[in-house]
Amino acid sequence: MAQYQLVEKHAIEHHNEYYEVRTTQDNDQAQSLFFTTNEENLEEVAAAIVAEHLASAKHWTVIPHRKDS
């Protein structure tokens, strides 16, 4: 089971490293969920998030975000 924590968009500045899973459907507006995880396989974690929270999404991508020191 993938371990992750969803993060509200307004709270992402409190995390040094976080990820975004964004839908990429052509006929729909993009939706994003932000999350943190210690897992190494981001695609697996993102797939679990999409299955649980964005079940209708057919296409999506993972975008890493890191704070610059």
C-alpha cells in the first residue's frame, strides 16, 4: 500500500519537498492534488492517489516540487 499524505495548496510552503499529480485530459480542466511521501516509486503513489481521489481521470502526470535553499 502506497504511503502518502495529501497537502492543501495553501500549506505547501511548509514542506521542503512535495509532489503534484495533475490530470492531463484534453477535454477537461486540469485538476491537481499535492502530496508528500517517503516512497521511492512516485508513479505507484500517484496511481494510488488518482484511483482514490480522481477516479475519473484517464491521463495524469507527476510533477516534483522542491524548495530552493
